[in-house]
Amino acid sequence: MKIGLPQLLWYENSTLEIQLPDDWAVEICPMKGVNAPALTPDEIKNAVLHPLDSPPVSELAQGKKSAVIIFDDMTRPTKTGEIAVFILEELLKAGIRKDEITFVCALGTHGALTANEFRKKLGQAILDRFRVFNHNIYENCVEVGETSRGTILKINREVAEAEFKIAIGCVTAHPQAGFSGGGKIILPGISHIDSITHYHLNVEAMDKKSTGMGKYPHNILQEDIEEAAGLAGLDFCINVIVNGRGQTSAVFAGNYKTVFHAAVKQAKDHYATFPKPENKDIVISNAFVKANEMAIAMGMGIRPLKNLTGTVVIIATSPEGQVIHHLLGRWGRNYGGRQYPVASIPPSIKLIIMAPYSDKNFGDWFSNPERITWTRSWDQTLAVLKKYHGSHADVAVIPDATMQYYMRK
């Protein structure tokens, strides 16, 4: 059986062909919105110009002298440039001078983007006309208040000092916050490391059961996030939903609370895995839109296994490697950030990571990466699987285990 899987989103957005034995029982389990049509530029513009629960940007920004556009990084599939072009038209129409409009990348605790990555997110035309900055979680942050759960919120100075604040981000299923998007671009996106640490460790510990992939509403992290966005003074928010190729298939613009709730309402069904796999010997978890955060695919891979025992294959085709992570990452042979180590490979699981561009640190989000079997091609991977499982196996294939999720009953 031949299966095509999406790969290399930020490169040629191509297809990886894998072959599975005919005597294996194979179930392909995509997200429901895999084939949603991509929006045209006119459809994107229409959503931006007709916002939810908010006047348009050209009215809101009247009388403002400066503006900042906050956007997410390379771990999110948002094609920021195709949206920002219409926001810029609105800001200039409102009378804000070009030199008083800046962009800030909401890195959270991820490493800084290069100019080449800015080009992928924004396009060269924007880089030619506007200043684009990386967020620094350690310096140049301004305190703007405290949430009811004790998060002292310090945010990026460039954002804090701008008179008009806009966010452009993406809603997908998220392992802790339920869904990304909304105010998450503020906390942790452009917050100080101390604010992020309290949010990730202390706030989550207050009600850990409320957090997790697809858990929404009443997720304690989301409640803290929403408060933070208000403290930061977020004026306008744009959230997108993407299809199975990472193309923009829906746009929600306007008030950040209204936008996020509307986007999640659609996202809950859009990213849900159907059919939902169960009782499998092997789960092939393809990491596509977040190939540089491939550890997320582990959670999707474990749950369908029989008695949580079997083999998970993570396919992570990411030439840039795994994202630098100041909070979760390893920063030496046996130490790391404030939340390291984040996960361990269970003893009942055999984990194969197929990574054509792997390096020695590729598996460092796991505390025990020595248990990983590494391969660089599908032929190598299939040879290992046949050795483990012989001529018969029940297999599930998850086309993108980094943004789809298993809907809860």
C-alpha cells in the first residue's frame, strides 16, 4: 500500500511517498478539515475588512501615532505576509507613518528567526519597507500588570510602547493550552521568561487536569492567557485555520476574545482526527506543520496503541532541526532550561524517529533519547518495523500528528 504524506512546509511543501506491506491492516486517519479549500487573497481581505465584534483597523487606529504587528514563528504554519499586506493598507489609511509601524516575532521561549525565515513568514517586500524584530525573553520587557493567578506580566518593550497593537496567529490543537492562537501570542509569545515560567509551571499546577490537547473551554492556561492579552492592551487579532497542506482555509479578525472563541469553535471539528484509531501495533505519526517540534507527535502516536504497547514512528523532515527552546531544551550534556526534561519515552513503547536531517541533539526533548531508534529513509524505517512486527500488523497513519488531535467524548 502506497501512502503520500505532506512534508517540508516551509520549503517546497512536497509529498513523501511511503510503502507499507499489503498484508498489514492499514488505517489512514487524517483531520476532518484536511481538504478544506485555501482562501483567495480577496477572501482573506474581506475577512480583515469586516471584523468580528470590532470596527475595522482603519477606524480603530485613527489618531494613533505608532503600531506594532505581532506574528508567530516558524513552529506555526501561519502565512503572515498574505494577511499583513491588508493590515498595512489599513494602518497607512488611518494615518500612521510607515516608519512608525514595526513587526515583532512572538517567539515565546523559542530561538530567534533569521532573515531567511522572516522572508518565509512575511515576504521580501515587507522586509524592504518595515523593521522586523525578534522578541527577547530576557531583556527589554515592561511590566503591565498581574493576572488573577499571580502571573506578573512583563512584555516586549516594542509592543508595550506601540499605541496600536495587532496580532496575527494560527489556531491549531495544542498539547497544554488546548488550542493555540488568541492571546497566546502575548503569553508566552512576547513575554519575559519569568512571566512564562510562572504561567507554564505554577498556573498549570493549579489545575493540571483542565489542560491538554484540545481541552477547551475551562482550560486554566487559556484563562490566564486571556487575562494577559487584556493587560497587554491587544487592540485587534487575526487568527487563521489551515488545511492539511498548511494553507489558510479560514480567517477570523476583530476583538481578540471573540476571534479566538469563533476560531476554536470551527477548529474543534476541523482538526479532529477521523477515523479515530484504536488497538494498533504501529502508529506512524507524521510531523508536518511542526516538524521542528516533532516531540508533539509522540502523544498522538501513543494513544492508539494496544494497551499503550507497540511502536511509534515519528517522521520529522526538518532541515533546520528542532527548534531552540529556552524553557524545555537541553543546554548541556545533562542539564537544560527551567522546565527540562519535559518528557520520557515509556518503557512499553518502541520509538523510531525517521529524520533525514537529524543531529546529535535532535531527540533532546526526551530525557532518555538513548532509547530512540534513528533512521534517515523510509526503506530503513520499514526494515526495522518488519523486524519488530513480522508479516502482520495493525497500523494507523496520522498525516499530521502535530496539529490534529483526538476529539474527546
